Amino acid sequence: MGFYIRKALRVGPLRFNLSKSGIGVSAGIKGLRLGAGPRGNYVHMGRGGLYFRKSLNASGRPSGSRPGTHRSPAPGHGDLPDAADTVGPLEDIDSGSVLEMIDASSAELVGELNEKRKRVRILPITIVLSIAALLALLGADVTPFLLGLAAALTIAVCWWVSMKDALRKTTVILYGLEPEVERAYEKLHNAFEQLRSCTRTWHIEAKGDVRDRKYHAGAGAVVKRKLVTLPKGAPPLVRTNVEVPLVAVGRQTLAFMPDRLLVFDTNAIGAVSYSVLTLDVGETHFVEDESVPRDAAVIGKTWRYVNKRGGPDRRFKNNPEIPICAYEQLHFQSTSGLNEVIQLSRCGLGASLRTALSSMRELGGEEPTAPAV
């Protein structure tokens, strides 16, 4: 499955048009538009065919792990030890500050993204003031005509302010891709589509070692995980002319752009060059105490409580059999602090993504420099 590259996109009242000669911007309504080709959007030219960037100035719960475990069951016979005695402390698997994830070529773009993210929206304040003004007019016993005129004016002002907010907070990123870059990015999209075909995808938030395996189905570790989706579209507060693969990892979102990985946190944005991004792919055996995904491979079985030989502990009446599934684990890392793990319900898909990322890395070459504008 391919991806689209649009030649035009709209942000508020403005329409951005991408052509071989540069970027044109027009504004107006159907049948009446005023246009220009401003250089306010700088052109980023360099190796790899990566071009236009910049905008116009205008809850998880513990579950199984390797080989797996489960949440604490109801006792069947006798007293169970406290969970803290059988499992070590969970250590968060989390990235560092996104503000540290900035390479030299990303500084200007990331600076603008963060600056626009901090801007306060004017629309909520405008709506509150407009409602207050309309209520004051109702109390002043004005004529219906004046009241209707004031309501229409209020709607027009709120619309204009919403358009202004869109321009103030949205960053426009336009790409013109050379054929080899387009092929590499399409390969990345195809690999991402394979990941999206999995029945379930989890983000691994934390991991802890098991101290007493017999109370945790023989597992060597427990993890805290959360179901996530893998959408495609535009990152938060960004409009772009290409479809972007997105991965939600806790409070952060990874956006695989054609030239670099953007990391969107709740309060800030960072960037990771593909040249320093690594992806480790491995298989993990997971004791699944939830429903087994329909595409998962069940490779064995265990029991909620196991004896020293790995069989069922007969001292417990409530000791059901639990399947062991083979899942695939993807570990994204970078020298700038990225550290995220996702788990797939089907094995054999991560290798294509790793190959696609390697292709993106090879196309990067030397970091391009932006010409003066």
C-alpha cells in the first residue's frame, strides 16, 4: 500500500501550493482568491531530496512478560505472599526529555514547533466574552434586529479567531521528495502497514524482575503494558502534504516523517535523526492471562501457580492453565535519549520495518543546510 503526496493543503483561510518553483500561498473564497509566492516558508535543499519545512509566519495494568506472568489471582487455598515480596520494583521504560532530542539540522524546525505549541488559543476567551456581551444585550432590552445583528457579528468574530488560532499554532511542513526518497518512504509505509495488520499492539511502560516464579506462572519478569493503535495521518498541530505513520507510546507520539523522527510530548517536541535511530527486533515468550489474540502463535502452556518442576502447584484450587504466546518486541532507541518498546501479537513483521529504517538512514547522507531566506 502506497502513500499520498499532496500538492496543496489548507490551513485556516490559507491554501499552500507546492510546485517545482517553490511554495505559493493564496487566500479567499470559491471564485475569488488572492495568491502570492512568499519566501516566508524556507526551502530546505540537500542530499536525499528532502525539501520544504517550516510554516508561514502569519491505564495500563501489569501483565505477562518473558516468559510471562499475570495479575494477582484470587487465592484458592492457603495464604499468598504479598506481591511486593514476589516481584521486584517495576522500572519505567521511558524516553528522556524530548528537549534533548534535537540535532543541529532540526534546531530551527523544533524551535518553531515548540514556540507555536506554547501559544495560547484565543478562541475560548473570545467565546466567553461574546457570550457575556450577548447576555448583557439581552438584559438591556434591545430590539430583536440589533440582537440578531450582534449574534451574527459574534459568530463571524469567533470564526475569524478560530482561523487565526489555526495559523498561530499550526506548523506547515511541505515535502517534495526525489524518486529514491519516495521509494524509501513508501517502503517505510508498507512495513508500517504490516504492523497495523496485527490484532493487538501494546506499549511496554515498565518492567520488573520476578523474585519468586512459582507465584507468577514461572515468569522471569512482569511488565506494565497498554494497548495502543498505529494510526496514519498528521502529527499534533502539524499540517503536512504526506501521510505520516504515528506510534503512541505513553505520553509521547512518534511521527515518522520523510526526513527524521519527530517526538511529540505533552509539553514539548523533539527530533531524532534517522542516522542515530536504532530498532532492535526480537521474539518474547509471554504468558497471556488475557484473551489470546487471533493472530498470535501459542507455543506452550503453564499454570497460574507452578511447582519447582514447572507443573501445576496442587496446593491451590484456583490454578487454571494459561497459554504461552510468542510475541514480537520492537525496541526504539537513540543516542539522544529515545527509549520505547512496543509489542506485536504476531511475529515476523519487525524485520521489514528495521530494513526500511536502514534505507531511510542511508539516504540521509550529510546533514543538509538551509539557504538564507
